[in-house]
Amino acid sequence: MNLKREPAIVTGTVVGLIMAFVTWLKTMGYLDWTPEQVTATERLVEYVVMFGTPVVGAIVTRYFVTPVSDPRDNNGNPLRP
């Protein structure tokens, strides 16, 4: 499985891990949240991860990919003569 081609798996895993941690904190008595607060936190985490993952992915991709319109090497020299 190529995780770069499966963003839903990565997003679901991150959301699941965060919510498992929140559930553990609530179970251990560190958080005194109502069910509505837990649901609101779940939704917030889902939205942040859903919208943050593509943005971070685009930034990382832009860093590693050479633009086709103006290709340059690592020193900034044009690749075309």
C-alpha cells in the first residue's frame, strides 16, 4: 500500500489516534467532558486534519517538485540552455 496515494487512510488514522487519546484521557478521569464536548472535539479534529492534510501535502510537494515552466537545478541555474 502506497500511503502517498491513500490520503484518506492517513487522515483516518490520525483522527482515530487523536480521538483514542481523548477517549483514554476521559476514561482515566483527566477530562470531565460531556458527550457533546467529545463530539465537538471529534468534529474539530476531523476538519483540521481533512483541511490541513492537503495544504501540507501541497507545500511539501511544491518543495520537492521542479516547476515545468522554469526548471532550475539545486543551485538555481536554469536547466535549459
